[in-house]
Amino acid sequence: MNDIMLSIRDLHAQIGARKILKGINLEVRAGEVHAIMGPNGSGKSTLSSVLAGREGYEVTAGSVEYLGQDLLEMAPEDRARAGVFLAFQYPVEIPGVNNAYLLKAALNAVRKQRGLPEFDAFEFLAMVRDKMKLMQMDESFLNRGVNEGFSGGEKKRNEILQMAVLEPKLALLDETDSGLDIDALRVVANGVNSLRGPDRAIVMVTHYQRLLDYIEPDFVHVLYDGRILKSGDKSLALELEKRGYDWVRQEALVA
Amino acid sequence: MNASVAEPLAHYRAAFEAVRTGYADTAAQRTAAFERFATLGFPGARDEAWKYTSLRRLESRRFPVRDAAGVPCVLPAPLAGHRIAIVDGRRRADLSSGSLPAGLRLRTLAEAQADGESLAALLRVTQGGGTERFAALNAALCPDVVLLDVADGASVDPVEIIVTSTATEPGMSHPRLIIRAAPGSTSRIVLRHSGDDAERLVNSVVDVEVGPDATAHLYRLLDNGARAFHIERIEATVAQRGTFIVHDAQLGAGLARLDLTVRLAAPQAAAELTGLFLADGSRHLDTHVLVDHLAVGTRSLQDYRGIAAGRGRAVFNGKAVVHAGAQQSQARQTNRNLLLTPGAEIDTKPELEIYADDVQCSHGATTGQLDAAAMFYLRSRGLSEIEARSALTRAFTGAVMSRMDHAAFATAVRDILDSRFARLLETQP
């Protein structure tokens, strides 16, 4: 069994006075794919935001260890350079910042951290072209502003394109399936699946089971009111699809 | 009149008296101009046109008039194939390019007078606005006039007019430039103010006449030293179907004030006024733009982007007036501002006055900080905070930069912005 990559212990977090995460425990090993499912407001997006280092969340208790480092102490860019990647639920439009510029700056930041030489413009383009084919994205996207005027599906594809270029060790997918039609979902899932490998862990946060038809998880966790109430294999996702979330809560209350 | 007001005027009067005898046949015109300046004096504390810009420091200075013909001078590389150098208000042939492009004629005040040009026009003092007093002072003290005529129907290669002062010594200069674009002509003129770190006053006047069906582009780069006081009045009158296009980069000087006034005087006349200003360090940059729509079917666009950081302060006042009878006119006005640090300040005032009923007008102004969501997005991809701030700051200027269709000018502006951004983003988290 691989070493533990991510270890979340008793994580509590809040926004202002509102407590959202109330004691999360989760261990993720390299090569594993985890799905965290839960109803709206259960804390799914907060969890991925806290892991990526978004401002505005206060961690009041618990710890997150990533490859032996205290993740919560790291600046967002240091997390990224250390191999953590968050695919945003709502990718930000940044007019005036070129997509190619961002990809190249991000890639070279990561490569520098890994002790690899920076890519020049030629090497960079050759590499990105391949990945764009995989994501069925036109090369013209490179010269547009980051996510500027992109449709919902294009934005999500762009997130996975960035992930494919950056080759993170730990990929966090925040509701990557939301707002996608079935064709776009296939492309996105295909991109994610191409990144599955023994050295990489993927944590998907999702509301619906649908995504899991395309990206099969090794583990499924049910997040409810800031806690993981139940964990299982992919059959748990199917059960949730059939029976909803309430029975998990009932079961937890009894226990 | 109390002493504190009288005293600076006495200094300027002495400066004027010292040069007046040399003016010969222009003396009467210049004396009238000086008296206009003396009557108006420096703006008082309650002067609405100077509400956010104090000239008290300038008032306390006693700059001698600089007129150093022949003094060696080192200029930066030109931004166009042809250059006209104006040093201390005088054209310097030794620093200018040997030839001018076909279709462009240059004359001095004496030459223009000899040709029968009206002195009243050459030394005209237009009325109104906060800088009228300084335009009058310029008419009194300008050592010469650079008169440029773009020939009828000509399409003229770009020309750079570089305006600078004798190096290292404090002093004042009063450059005066007249650009007349004849009917159907197209011209591109780069107006570049450049200077070192000496304390000085540059009091510049630019008169522009855009003839019927002519298009005149003015690329203005203000890159004076951090201790310069720079006051400039650019006034344009646009004739029928003429277009006046300004690309303004108000980047340098310790204290700068630009009054850019455009009169759309005949049907279908148009103005596109875009620009940016960067008030970092302790710079104070004030831009007043006024467009008068005086005829049917006139169009104007104002799009200015401003950035302030450190102890920098910027003022933007954009105004469009659609006068009675100027039906079917369009006036669009945008001013967006970015404050990079908490101590910086930008005061913006968009104004629209409409006296016609069949018009399309819009205006808006915003002042904000770098978008926190965009910052996090870039950092979550591995960009450092400085890289992210820098990328977003550059992006902020992008819309205005992308309109700068003269490559050498755009590059020069970008280079200055880049070096200033690099400094201020690294020193101010």
C-alpha cells in the first residue's frame, strides 16, 4: 500500500461565526480516487477551498498534512507548486490575462519547484497542443483572456486542461460536473481519467452520482453537516442515488 | 492683494519684463497675455477646477526662465522615423531629424509671421478652464512657436515631437505647439515629454485644428522627472467629419495637470480620447477632459484607466457637454481606477451635460482594488503574489493599451509601466 499523501484530522472551519466543517477525517493515498458526496450546504466546497488555501475561511481546529508538510501553513501558490491543484467550481474570468501566459507561468512555477528547467515558448506550445487535443479545445483559446467569455463547459474543460498541463500530485475537483451537458461531461471525465495513475490522487467533490459513471472512484464518502458520516466503495454512490441522503443521517443518529 | 499672492506674480512679472524687450512686434500681444495671467493669478483654495490639486508648492518656487540655445542635450531614442526636438520651448535643429515626412511643414513664429499668419492665432489664449491662466503665461513667455501644417489630403508618416528641458538645472519653460491638419489629411504625431530629476516647471500649450474629413492622431507620453511640475493645455477644434484621436499616457512628473479640451464644432466631427495614468510614489496626476458637442451627429469616446499606489494621488475629471442643437450626437465616457495600496487616492468625477433631446450618452466611473477572486485563482495556479498582482495590474491597462496602434509608442509606454510596476509591486505587498 502506498504512503499517505493527504491526511485530514478533525478539521473544523468556519466563515465568520458560521461553523461549516465540524470535524473532518480523511486519508488519501497516492493512486486513489475519492469522491466526496453530499447535499447542498454540507461543506463540500468549503473543504476544497480550505485545502487550496482560499482566504476567508478560519480553521479553528484540526490539521491537514500533505506529503509530510503542514498544508494549512502554506500559501496558495506554495500548495500549487507542491502539486496541489484545485479545479474550481466557478472558474474566474480574468480579462486581459492571456490563457497562454497563465498556463506557461503556472507550468514553469511548478517545474522550478520540481527542479526541472523552465519550458521555452516552443516546448511549451508543443506540450499544450497535445493536451488541448485531449480536451477537444481549439488552440484559439490560448490567446483569449483566462476564461473570458467562455461557456460553462469551456470553463470546466479549461480547468482540466490546466490540470493536465500542470500534472499535480493531488487534484481536487470541486463540482467539476456541474453545468455540463453529457458530451462535455465525457470530455472532462476523459481528461481526468487520463491523469489517473499510481503517483496521483484525485479527490472529487460532487453533488450527483452522474460524474461517477465516468470517473470511477475507489472510495465514496458522504459529507453531511460538516462531517463525513459514512464511507464506502462506489456502490455507496449508487445507493445514495437511489435513496437520497436522509438514511445516512438516520443511520448516523442511531449509531 | 496680500503678500503671499503678490509675491509669485512679482516673480513671473520680473521674468516677463526681462524678456519683453526682445519680443519686438509680438510684445503687445504678449503683454496682454501676461496681464491676463496676472489678473487670474494662481488658483485659490475654492477654485472648483483645482479642487483636488494644490499648486502651493509651485507657487513657492522661483524658477528662472530657461532658454539655453545650443546647450548639449542627450535625448532617448526616437519613437518615430522623424523627430522634432523642442528644448526649453525652442526647436533644436541639431537634435531633430534632418528631414520631415512629405506633407508636413514646420515653421517658427517668425517664419509664420513673415508668411502673414495671424499673430492673434499663433499666440492665442483661449478662455475658460482651470489652465487658462497658464496658457496666458505661456503666450507671454514662450520663446517660440512650433507650427506644424499637415497638407491637404496628405497621409503623413509618424513624427515624434520630443519636448524637454536643459538638463540638471531647475527652471521653467513654456513650449507652444500648433498642429493644423488640412482637409482630408491623416497624421500621427507622438508628443513626448521627457525630463530628468531637476525641479522645474513645464508649462505647455498645444493647439490642434482638425480640418474637414481629416484624421489626426496624437500619442502623448508624459515622462517627466519626479520633481517636475507639468501643466499642459491641449485644445482641439474638429471640423466636419474630422476625427481627433488621442492616446494619452500620463505617467510622470511630480505634479501634472492636463486639460484636454475638444470642440466638435461641425456635423459628424468625432473624438476618441483614451488614456491611462499611473500615480505611484508621491506623484500627483490630474487629468481634465472636456468634450463640447456643438453640432449635429458628433461623436465622442472617453476611456481613461487610472492607477494609484503608495502616496500617489490622481484626479480625473471627464466631462461631455452636448449643446442645444447637437442632435443625434453620441457621448460615451468611462473611467476605471485601480488603487494598489491603501494610502493611494483617486478622485474621479464623470460629468455629462445635455441640452439636446435626441442623443445617446453614457458615463460611468469606478474605483476599486485588484479582484480578490482573480488573485486567488492565479495564486492557486502557482503564481506568486507579486506575479499575480502584476498580471492583473497589466490586464487592467490592457483595454487602453490595445488601442495604441503605434507600436514604438505602445512599447515605450509598456516599458515604463513594467519598470514602475516591478518596483512598486515588490516594495508594496
